[in-house]
Amino acid sequence: MRPRPAHGHRQGRHRPAPPAPVSATPLGQIAREHDAWRRAQPGKPPRRALRDYWKAEDARHGPRADYLLWRHWMCPDSPPERPHEPLELASKAIRAREPAQALPVLMLIAGWLLQEGADVPAPVAEKLRALLKEGTSRLSGTLSGGDAAAKLAGWLAEAALSFPPETLCAKAEEIFKKMDPAWRPGRDPLLPMADWQPVTSRVLTRWMVAALHTLPLDAPWAQSLWRLQRSQRPQGALIRPLEWDLLMQAAAAARQAGSLATATRLTALAVHLLPERAPQAQRQRAAVAAWFLAERGIAAPQPLAVSLDELPYPGDPPGTEPGQEATRLFRDEADAFQNHLRAEVETDADWQTLKAGGIPLHHPMAALAWVGRRAQAYWMKKQTDLLRAAARLALRYGALGTLARIRAEMPESPTAILDLARALRECQRSMPVLRDGAEWRRITTCLRAAWARLESEAALTADEEALFLMHETLLDQQATLHACLPETLRALSAEHATNPRAPSALVRALDEVPKLMRCLEHQRAVELWSIAAELRARPDSADLAWISVVSSGPTDAQRTRASWMVQTAAGRRTGSLKLRAVEDRAALMQSMAAAAGELCPAGLQRVRLACDLDLPAWPGDALVSHIPSWEAAFREMRAQG
């Protein structure tokens, strides 16, 4: 029999301490309160303030698994609390009874895997993915409901579980369109935010970027990914390395898809946004991209400027020292377009023609530019098949500088000359800013030389719209392009050339408002029939004649042929004249005056003259006003009413 305890007291049984109370505050509210507290601090809080804050928070919320997991992962600057195993916390939190408690944890685990997955040990990552899979199965009804934020949580979980890219892109598009019905790939997406989400919008954006960055995106989706990352940059801050890489990725995807206008705009924007203290790898990528811009007639910042006339030889074997230097100049390992092109070279007939002609293709686009530079060489002129193949490749890949140099030596046909003129005008209209004046003058000189070397230009002059295209392409494009710019960009474009700061106000405006870049391609081109229709509709145009004169020749000093057009309310005349002597210019003026007089039966009183030649005075009493081009004058006339 047990003895009685001393002093007549019975010994009590051992009972465990009652569990510490836990709060019912939603995890999303805890995260928002923490974010508000951090924003209220004047800077980084001292360790004492952090310790006091987290001590109060731990006492208020207790040993909650979701709270402790969020604190462990999302608050790295908090003082260390009692050691906890993240896997154990995640396992407890994801199995919460209420979906409203498990859903934030599901998003937390998925986002953490997407952002930190590369640094997580493989066994831990596999266990977290197993928990994520279990959680998506338990919450399938909630994730498939109508709430966009819940759908986004499910999408992040599927991205962390490596679902097929096609499925992820389709579901992401569904989420973005639910937030904005007008959204489509290429635009800046909006992310849904809800009170239960355990992170801020900036963290959620980082997770979305991390997930989308792993997918093989097409050109429009790559632009949306860049815009999503762009939304994280504070006002006035320099571009971050990740955002710059995404911008270059979008440019390469557009170039690979054949969207040369978009590729030109995005590449020019990336090169002009590159900070002076950018990493060397990014500076090397920008230097390679500058060659593409040079082919398109776009100016690069002075430290990155290149000239196709000073192109180093790209054919040295990569194993040699000159070959390694060429690789640094022309090869970008991160450029998806270059990687695609290297595979295409092996099967394309035109590239193989260049290879059979003795052109090394270690760097295909640089080799193509080398053909253009050497097109005037005697040995190259003899290889007509090689030059024809190079011209087709240059037109296909938008290498307009190279194409112009080839056409200057081998015009081939009026159709080929018109193809070059159309490509030039389309490039200018899609990107009328950041133009390289020196390269443009070189390209137009080549176009004039090609036009003058045509054996017969009857096919060109017979089509008046084609002739108008040639005239407008060769006349004063600086004024013409300035006239077609939106009002918001005109002043900024004028300041860009004189502003030494980088990036300029123009570049910053295009970067901050991508709609300005999209509206450039929607500017309607002025065509010949529209000018004629406008003159017929204006009663005060009966005594007015529009005259355009364009010269052609192998060099600026040797203009051997002149083409002219006269347009009035009553009709149109065209003609051409060879310029062998100074007297021929007077004959040219007499021919145009006679045509204008015939087309103005009531009497010619006014002349609008667009000309790139020094001509004698007008033979008559008509008032002559000089205009840069018909398109520039037409836009001014329409603006005045």
C-alpha cells in the first residue's frame, strides 16, 4: 500500500502545459501589417526595433505554422526565432482545414520554389513539390473558381510543378484577360490582388516573371514579360540587369519571328537604355546589337557606334586570335535569333551559295555585311549568283545597309530597286526616331546609284505610285519623318540629337509609355492618290502645281539623271532627263514649267517645289515655295485645314 504524503497532502498527477494560444488573423493581413510597418520606418530598422517588433508579433500570433513559415521565408531580416523545420511547417500549414488558410500557404510554397528553387537541395525541393501537388488536389474547387487571385495561385503552383508551357501560357492569358478584357500578348498585364495573398504586388510580380522566364515564349509574350518586369522599376531609376536581358530577349524573339519593325524598336531601346556601368557581359551584347541597328539605319550611343564601312573581317577561324576577336564583336550566345540562324544556315540554299562562293559563315550576318562591303570588288562582281543570294538574304533579314551596297553594284531589275525603296521607307515609318543621318545618306547614295545604272527604267516610271515612292524615299526624310511623329515626340526628337545625357528624354519617354512606340506604326502613309484627291477637293488649288524632282547617279557629285513629277488639281505629268551639262538643268526646268502650265488652264500662280538639285530660277511669274517633300507639305496642309 502506497504511503500517504507528508503533512496530509495528496500528490497530484503531472499534466502537460496548455498549448499556447494562436491568433485567427489571416496570413494576408499579417503580411500587409508588416509591409505597412516597414514602409513607415525612415530606413532599415535597427536590430533592437526588429527584435521588439517580432517579439510582439510572435506573442500575438503564437506558434502558427503558416505564420512561422511566412516569417522564415519572406522576412529574412527578422531576428532568428526558435529553430523550425520549414518542411514540417509547410506540411502542417498546407493541410489546414479551411481553404482560406491553406490557399495563402499554397501560393507561398509555389512562389518560394519559383524564386529560390535553384538554390534548394533536391530532396527538399521534391518534398515541397509533393506538398504542393497535394495542396492543389485538395483545393481544386477553390482554384478553379471564378476568383482571379485564386486562379493565379493555382497557376503559380502549376508553374512550380513544371506543367506544359502551352497549358501555362493559355491559363496565364485567361487570368490576364479576366483582369483586362482588352489585354493581348505584347501588352503590360495586370496581376490580381486579394486580401488573403501573403505577399505584396512587387513580390508577386517577381514570382510571375520567374515562372514566365522559364517558358519558351513567342515574341508578343516576351514583350509582355519585359513589361511585367518593367513595372517593378521605380520612377527615374536606371534599368536593372534582369529587365535589360528580358528586353533583349523580346527583341531577339521578334527578330526570329520576322517582326523586324518590333525588333528594331526594342533593340534600339535596349542599347540606348544600357547604363554606363552595366556588367561587361551586357555591354558586349549591346556592342553586337549595334551592328543590327547599323544595318537598319538606327544610331547607337557614341560608345557603341559602329560603321558598316569599317567592318572587320569576320571569316577568321574561331580558334585563332583574330577569330576570337571577331567572336567578341559579332557573337551573342544569349541571342535566340543568332542560335536559330546558325541552324538555318546549314539548310538554306542562299546561305550555302555564299559558302560555296568562299564566304566563311562563322558569323552569318557579319559575313553577309562583308559581302555588301566588298560588292564593288572586281572578283565579287563576277560572282553574280553569290550577289543575288546575298541580296535575297539581306532583304529577308532586314540588312538594308548591305542590300543598298549590293544594289549599287548590281541593280538587277526595277523590281529589285523598288523592293529596296519599299523596305527603306517601311523601316523609316516604323522607327522614325533615333535615325543615323550618316548611314541614311550612304544608303540613299547607293539607291541613287542603282537607279542610275538601270538599263531601262520604263517599268519604274510607268507605275506612278512606284515613282512617287522613289521620290519620297530620296527626298528630305528628316523633315518628313518629323512631320509624321506624334505631337508628344516631336520636341523630344529634336532635343535627342543635342542632349548628351544617356538615356535622353526621348528614350525615357519611349521606355515609360510603350504605346508611343506602337502608335508609330499606325501613322498612315501619305500616298500619291491622296494628294491628288485633296487638290481636287480644294477650290483654291486650281492655280497650284506640286513638283517633285529627284536626281540619281553613282555619287553625289555625279547626278546623271533627273526624274520629275508634276501634280495639279487637273492631272499629273511625269518625265525624266539625262543631265550631261549645266544647260540640261535649264531644259529640265522648262519641261516642268510647260507641263505645269498645261495642267493649269486658268493660269499657274503658285508652285510647291521639292527638289534635291540646284536648279535655275523658275521661268515665269509663279510664286515658288520650296518644300522638303510632298508628304511633309501634305501633312502641313492638312493640319492647317
